[in-house]
Amino acid sequence: MEISKRKRCLLILKKLLQNERDKICEALNKDLNKPFFESYYLEINQVEHELQYHLDNFENWINTNIFINPFRYLTLFFTGYGRAIIENRPRGNCLIIGAWNYPIELSLKPLIGSISAGNNTTIVFPDLEYTKHTSNLLMNLFNNYFKDVEHINVKIGGKENVTEILKSKWDLIFYTGSSHVGKIIYKKAAENLTPVVLELGGKSPCIVEEQHNMDLMIKRIVWGKLANCGQTCISPDYFLVNENIGSQFIELVKKNILEFYGNEISSSNDYGRIINSGAHKRIVDIITNDKKYIVHGGNYHSKNLFIEPTIINFERNKTEFLKSRCMKNEIFAPIIPIYYFKTYDEVNEIIKINNEPLVCYIFSKKKDILNNDIRCGSIVYNDTMMQMASPLPFGGVGNSGLGKYHGKSTFDIFSYQRSKLIRYNFGEFILARFPPYNIYWKKIILGISQKIISFKMKHIFLFLFISFLYCYS
């Protein structure tokens, strides 16, 4: 896709988000009971920032000129001149499968990188069983705004639809969702050696120690855990709290839940709902099985898919904590399981039991309190979820995902790098390259190579600068 067409597509998307903001927020509220703040600032606004960043920079990302240090690459130095370029080329036909919990951000952020990289893109919006209003709205908006754009197609998800879509040949598949479905897509993509990006999830731990401003720290924790009713892949999943502050931690969590949502949480306009009855039943099952350890909450209403923020405190009972229902899989709900730890060895042990998490949250005055061998997609100190608003590449490792995006990383993942070496027809040092090979020159070249190859660039520039001063003194 030409640069002008890429820019036009990005500007159309920008116009869509600006003009249809209220309709999108209304649809999200109908599907997930998302308040306006979460709909706009955690979804639409995140996409708008990504969009503007690509509009401002993507032309500069397309080609990169590489300086060839002649002292490092003597073969090129002795055999003529040239220049090296890395071209970021479109991958071709790309498939993006979005997720229901953040249907705007998790569908449109990858789309921005695919457009700026110059691909033909098919977006699969979430199954109507999950986000009926939002998916239908997005389909209508895209068919309207992009009706004259041949490079972007939209479809609705669902098991049968996605299975059929995956039968086509793709040049890249970008999927956000569960590990179970991610493995199926990965296996299907391998049949055609199709590269994949998998943005999955996992059990992201939150380690809490005493802080100078504990109330602010707990506010950040409670907000990150309960935003979108806990249905966020990067929300803190379970909590490892220093035993010296265990009681204080629980009291502050209760206090902030009350401040955020009031005495009647089910009536709060700022508190979301579980996506559907199947997910609601799964969460009720967790609450029922771990009921004897609940110290706050535990109420639910099946009719309106309400789950009260629920604190499950295992204190120092590690055996019960590890075998509990809430520690079997990613919770994806407003449930707060707590274990009081004594040592960092305990923390390391528990984290390693659960496969590589997407993120590890650490609330501590100290830095690097965990061993460096903890494998996770990212580490965040003293806050939750704010990495999504940073310029850092986002993604998991191992069971939590493959590939990273956000910012320039989104452009990079939707491109493939093509190297280009341009050679000129002068400067060839004949004796250094072509037969008959001259042993004398070979020894000279090898000797120079052995002396210079270990030099650092700063040594080379210092040598050239001293030579310049000597010649003109």
C-alpha cells in the first residue's frame, strides 16, 4: 500500500473515533456495563494516542540506512563502496482477531500498525454472543467509513466463523485471547508456516510490601483489579502480601472498594458486569469452592451478571492457597485471593508454579526484590495497568504470548525486514578479491583484520581524529 493510502486510512480511522465516540461508549455500556471513563480513557483514548503516534512517525520507519564500518567489514572496505538499507516491507494479507473484554483497543491498536506497515487487513470483531452491540456497531461503522477502501475488511467472530477464516492463507495472524484458543490458532498457522502474534494472559502476581503511602498504593491496586469488573488480561490476578502488613492491606482494600463504589455496589454506575452467563457461572463456582476463606464480599446475582468484589484470604495456609479453585486458572473476575508470605523464596516458588505471567506487579520501596530468572512479559513497580499507556513494547513470554506491540513495535511486528546492499562500480581493490589469489596481499589483509577487528568505534574515531591533527599540524 502506498504511503498516501496508508495515511488516508489512518485519518479515516481517526475521524471514525472522533465522530462516533458516544455511540461506541454507549455500546460498551450495554455489553459490559462499562462506565464512560473506562470506555473512553481505557479504550478509545488509548487507540487515539497510538494512531497519532503512527501518523507522526511511520514514514520515518519504512527505511533505515545502516552505516557500514569499513574497519569492521574489511571485505567490503577492500572491494569497493556501497550502502546498506533495511527496508520494512508489508507482510501482505494480515488477520487480526480481537478480544471481547476490550473490543475497541484490542482490535484497533493492531490495525493501526498493520495499516502503517502497508498491509491488506481483515479484522475479526468479537463474537456476538459476547459483545453484540459493540461488534454490530463496529461492523456498520467500518462498512460505512471504509466502504471505498479495498485494503480493510471486517468480519464477526465466533468459533465457526474463525475456523472458516483460518482456512485461508494468511501472511500474519494476530490473536488476542485465551491460551487455549491461541494454541489452536498457532497449530493451524504452522500448517502454512504463517507467523503469529499471540497476546494471551495468565496469572499475573502482585507482590505487596510496606510503603510510605499505603493508601495510594492500595487505590492503584484496587482500581487495576476491578476495572472492567476484573476482566482484563493484565489485571493483578493474585496477591502475595508481606505477613507484617496483611491485616492493614485487607482493611485498606475494603476501604477503597467502599470509596470507589459505595455501600450498594450493584447500583453503582462505575462498576461493570460479567460478560455472559457462562463466565458468571464459572466465577460463582470459584466463590462457592473457596467460600470458607472469604473475608469480604462473595455476593452475586445471576440475572444481571453481578459479582461483588470478593476478598479470599488464605493467610499463611500455602497448601490450601495453591490447591484452591481461584489458583487453578486465570481468574478474570473481581476476586482477590491473598497469601501472606515471609520470604522472597516463597514468592519465587509460587510464581514459578504458575506458567510465565503476562506481567508481574511489585509494590515495594526496594528494587529487584525478585531473582532475575523470573520470566514474565513485563514488570511494573508501584502501579497497575499503566504500562498500557507507556511507550514500552507490550506482550508476553512463553504461555502468556508471542510477539510484542504498541508504538513502533506494532509497525515492526506487521512488517518484515528486507536487507538491501547497494554496491557502486568504483573503488574495487582487485588484488583483495579475485583470483589468482595473492598470498602476500592475503597476509596483509589478515594482519590488518586481526589488529582492527577488536577495536571499538570510539577507538577508530580517536585514531582518525589524531591522524587528521597530525596531517594538518
